[in-house]
Amino acid sequence: MEEANIKFNFNSKVVENTTMLYLYTFAKIIFPLITLPYLTRVLSLNTYGMVSFVKAYMVYIQLFVDFGFILSSVKEIVRANKNNELIGLIVGQTIVAKIILSCISIVVTFFLIFMIDTLQDNILFTFLSLLVIVVSSFLLDFLFRGIEEMKIFTFSFILMKAISTLLIILLVKKDSHVLLIPVFDLLSSLVAILYTWTKIKELNILIRFESLKKSIFMIKESLTYFLSNVATTAFGAFNTLLIGMVMSNDQVAVWSVALYVISAINALYSPIVNGIYPNMIRTKSITFIKKTLFIFMPIVIIGSTFLFLLSDFVIFVMAGEQYAQASLILKLLIPVLVFSFPSMILGWPTLGVIGKEKEVMFTTVITAIVQVSGLLLIVYIGEISLIQVAFFRSITELLMLLLRWGYVHRYKIDFD
């Protein structure tokens, strides 16, 4: 009976939601795939490196403003069991929590500008990019994930990215136009928010707010998810920031192009992970997890092999001859693709749904510590290279997978 139930869920609502998540993810990949080759050709290596550095910093700001609500608030909305009044309250309290975190982000960025040269040299670009993240908080993706109506958020995201991409290609022609990038992102975000809130009204969800204390409590409750997500960025955004602080913007640009290819493919895993998450909250079935890995791991391995063989061609098409050095870095990062998919599956959708949030956080934090401390040690001892950064990135992803697999084996009796 349980197997039949799982099969039904996997083939109906999970598939529908996962399909929308995949469309959303494809949009996240395709639109940058259009702008990246364009910007690497119209902007200098130095300017594109600056843009990549600021974006890496904004990854941390985005995570701080989101503060794990993409998991904690989704869980609360699922548990609200389609009670629109309760869902409206959860959304309202989450919005206030995000406003609090946004204010803190602005203050922190103000002080960091005086400590980091790239941010200081590009103050207006930095604050415009920060404003985009603050405004985008009102897209409320956590709501649509929780009620399993990702088609609304997916369409709003596609609308937003289509507008900004078109404007960038039409109007950004040289280094002096670089400020237009966050301006166009901001304008397109406002259009998407207008569409999103119109749909919320149609769903008869009245967003309301009760108390500041409750929003602060939500921040505390989401701390575990936040720490785990922040630790995860040590494998990507931190590396970019470290390269930018100890190397040149040119090296940042090379690293960013190689990392983008890995991140774009890695993003294809997220719809599967996010798509099975609500189902796992309800079923807690380890059989469902095994089935998911059995279906998708061969695809991951075959795809990674092809990418290794075609890495030179991929980099040439993506960024041009001046980024040829990125091909070797891409090859060194390919193990990340193989290890990260099972690692993600065994994280929140597996350990998280049986109450092992701290274990998920521990596996992420410990591997992040290994990654960061290893790279800082190399910086302290001598010159760091992109090859060393890529090597540590692959090793720590394997470490995370092994740690999570060990916890799943230890707590296997907690699954249904």
C-alpha cells in the first residue's frame, strides 16, 4: 500500500511541481547563458571580474535575507494544510522577518565597503545590486513552493529575467554601462512582484502580520537552515570572494566562468530536491529516496563524463578564447557534479524530514570549515592558485556526501 502511494505521489503532484521547478531552473540557466557570453565579450576581463565578485558577495546577502525560509516557512505552509488564513499569517510574519534582515544587510554592507577594495571602488554598483535582492524578497517563492503552485512563481521569474536580459543586450555595450545591469534587474523585479501579488489575491490568501516578536522567533527557528545554507556557499561564493581578495579581477573572471558551468548544471538538481521535499515531509519513505537516486544517478555520471570531454569547446562557446584557462578549472570541478546530487538528496529531503536538521547543518558546516581553513592555510603558506581552489572544492563535496550517507545509515529506523 505504501509503495502504491509513493508511486502515485511521484507521478502526479510531485511530478507537476518538479516540472515547474525544472522550468524555473532552466530559466535560471538559460537567461544567464545568454547574458554571460554577451557580457564577457562587451566588458573587459577586469570589469567582468568585478561584476562576478560583487555577485558573489550578494549571494551571502541573498542567503541572509532568505535566512532558510525557503525550507522552514515551506514546512510551516505545508503543515497549514491549505488553511489560507494560517498561510497568510505565515507569509506576513516571514515578510517582516525578511525586512528586518534586509535592514541588517544594508548596515553590514555599508561597513564592509570600507574594508573591501572592490566594493569600495564600485559603491553604487554594490548598493544597486543589494537593492535588487531586498526588493526580490517580495516575490515570495517560499509561499508557492509550500502550496505547490510553482507555476505562478516560475512565470513571474521568467518574466523578470526576460525583461532584464533583453534590456542588458540592447543597452549594455561597454564598461561604462555596467551600472545599467543592476538597474535593469531592479526594474524587472518590480514588474514580477506586481504580477505575483495579483495572483496571491486570486488565491484568496490574505497576508497579515501579528507581532514583531513572532517574526523574530521565526528567524530563530530558521537559524539551523540558514547556517547550513551559508556553509554551503563556502564552496562557491566564498571561493570567489577569496580569489578576488588575494588575486586579480582577471582570475575572478576565469574562475567565475568555470564555476558558472558547474553551478548551472548543479541547479538542475534543485527541482528534484525541492520537488520531492513536500512529499518526503508527508511520507518519510527511504524507498522513495532510493528510487530517486536509482533513476537519476546514471544520468548524472554520463552527463559529467561528456562535460569533461567537451570542456574546451564549452568554455570557448561560453566566453571566448580569452577565458581558455577556465577549461582546466572546469575539468577539476566536474567531480562536484557527481558528488553533489546524492549529497543534496540525502540532506533536507532525507535527514531533514525526520528531524535531523542539526545533522544536516553539521555535515555542511564541517565540510565548509575544511574547505575554508584549507584554502586560508594555503594563502598563509604561499600563493594560492585556481587549481588548488578547484581541488579543495571537489574533495569537500565528497566529504559531505560521506558524512550524510553515514547519518542516513545510522537513523534508518526513523524512516517509514
